[in-house]
Amino acid sequence: MDLRDTLANLDRAAAGARMHALVARLFPICRSITGAGVRDTLAILGERLPLAIHEVPSGTSVFDWTVPPEWNVRDAWLRPVGGQKVADFRRSNLHLVSYSVPVRATLPLAELRPHLHSLPEHPDWIPYRTSYYKEDWGFCLPHRVLDALPDGDYEVEIDSTLADGHLTYGELELPGESGEEFLFSCHICHPSLANDNLASIAVASELAAALAALGERRYGYRFLFIPGTIGSITWLARNQARLARIRGGLVLANLGDAGGFTYKRSRHGGRQIDHAVDCALRDHGEPCREIPFSPWGYDERQYGSPGIDLAVGRLTRTPHGEYPQYHTSADDLDFVKPAALGGSLAALLRVVTILEGNRRYLNLSPQCEPQLGRRGLYRSLGGGAEGRERELAMLWVLNLSDGDHDLLQIAERSRVSFLRLREAADELLGAGLLRERA
């Protein structure tokens, strides 16, 4: 079975349900850029995928950065003296600002307020806030709760540790025949946020499992489950010798909401991965838009930094910051749709199918078009619509198989489905009218 069969036989509903169940299982875990939550998450992914787990010690220099201390938290809460808790880490891990230093104190409300965060425009939602690289602490709570806090003293308890430890990431390498590879990267540093980025972790895991099941792969595929920013910087610093083998890749994020796709092109644009995603999303049938590269966003800005310059784009549904639930407690299990997860997986399988199937051919009968009918490749009766798309695909392949155009370029110019063009090329090869050109 090749990827065309995998794509054709994909049960989107079943795959979407399976991925949503994984999102639900991972949702309660408190993740950050380091710590036990990352390890717990990778252990669950490792039940299905043979992940290599890497531990990089705190204090390790990685380009201009340093791997930070490891952060872990056991409990955290805030309450009026003698009253009920108004923020409780065990009720929602979003209540605690990520990387909060340990605190045990009693403070008046006026002194406490700079450490409290809310969203006045969404008074029932808890915001997500972090303080990775500056020692600080704080709590996040619904604005209606914050606004109703009475004056007085409050007990603060943050039972956390910041100590030498490790940055942890997971990696899966699926080798291919060519020795070249494509990269898929997603971040695993967010706590209970379903779309950003548990949805993409689930989609990446399902895609990796599908590619691992293939008997043969033309290209290798490398999957990275890493903390945002510091994770990609660390991986790049530790893997400079292998970067020349990477033909391109995708950062995956926000792939579970009901919005259409947004593709952010790689740094130079116009690379093979950009063309493959263009073609795949056009053929996929869901709404999509493209935006140019910018040095802002997720880890595509690290892969596309000038001294690295990998052709890595970013595929999302609704991009970060463009939906109100982003980085809030409203990014929950109901916000992520199984149908959207299944559609995201199908789109990515189509991208990889194009990468695997793209070839360059030479027409062996280039003086006018060859007679397809006597080779059994053309309708015996003219004038009808039946078979026209198949024959048009053959004519496009024959016309542009001059050794300079590959199937992806033919698909872009003709607007014919890539898979239809690949089927036509296979038939023409079988009839002796084409030969593959390296």
C-alpha cells in the first residue's frame, strides 16, 4: 500500500475521534517548556510511536540562548484569609502563571493586584500567562472573580521548584531511500489548551503513525515534539550536521478548530514544500488562504533564521491570536472538532503524497501528440464527457514532460489534481510513452 491508498482509504471520522480522544487524555496535564508534564506527555505519545526522548541539561548553551532551569509545580492557590480559594491550580492549571517561583505569603489585596491577571473583555475566561525567562509569579482568574475580590489579606501558596534539571523533547526519525528528509515540528509546552497545541500534537502523531506503516518511503520524515522557541533552538544547535539533508518542512499548530486553513510560506517562498502545500490545499477542498513569511509566530522563525535557512512553512487552521479563545480557558475540548482534526490529517497526508509522488518525466514521442487510442489510453468514441478529465491529464503530462517540468509544476499550471496527473503519468509510463528523468 502506498500513500495514495492510505489517503483514499482514510476514515476521517474514525481518525478524528481517535485524535480527539488523545487530546482529551493529554488535556489535564500541566506542561511548560520543561518539567514532568512534558515527560508525561511524551510518554503517552510513546505508547504508539517509537519516540527518542532527549534530555538537555539546564545551563547548556544553544546558540545565543541557555537552557533554563527546570520548572515543576505540585500545588498553588490563592484565597482570602479564612475564606475559599479564588484561584486553584488543581482546578485549572491555567490559574497559575507558568514558571512562577515558589511563594508562601500573606499579602494585602493592593500588594497582590500586580500579580493577578484577567480578561475584562471575556469575564468568565481564565487567561494563559507565562514568565519563562524572568523570575516572577502570579495567578490568572476570571475577571468577574477578580473584580469582586474584597479588600483584605490573602494567603498565597505556590509550591513549585526552579532548579537544575533538563529540557526534554521527543523525536521520531523515519528514514527514506533518498537520504533526504522533511521535518514536521509542533510545540508541547502549553498546559490545558486544546487547540494550541494539543490538536496539532494529535494530528502529528497520527500522521507519523501513517508514515511509519509504509513499506517504502522515498524521503525520510522527522517529527519533533518540542517546547516552543527554546526547543527548536536547542534541536537546531544539537543537529547542525544533519541540516543539509532537510529539503523542507512544516510547523503544525492550531489544527483542531472549525476554521479554514492558513498556510504561512517558508522564508524564501516558492520552495518544494510551498508548492506541495499550495497544490494539496487546492485539491483538498476546504477553504484556505496563504500568507507570506515573517519573522514572527511559531518555530518557523527559528528554522527560517538566516543562519539556518530551512524551507519550513507553517500550517494552521485559524492562526494564533485570530480567534478569541486563543490562550484562554475557552480553548477547551469543545472548541476542538473531530471533523477538523480528520480534515487536517487528510490535508497533510495529501501534502506528503505529493512530495512522495512528484517526478520529472521525458516524453518519448514529442513530435505532436502520440496516438493514445491504439494504446488503449483514449476513448473509442469522441464527443462525450466521460473520461475527459483523465485524458486531459494525459495531454498535460505529455505536453510538459520535456525534462524541465515536474508533476507539481504541471499541476500548478494545468490546475488538474496532482493525483490525477500521477495516475496519468503511470499509465503513460506503462505504455512506453514516458521515461522518468532524475
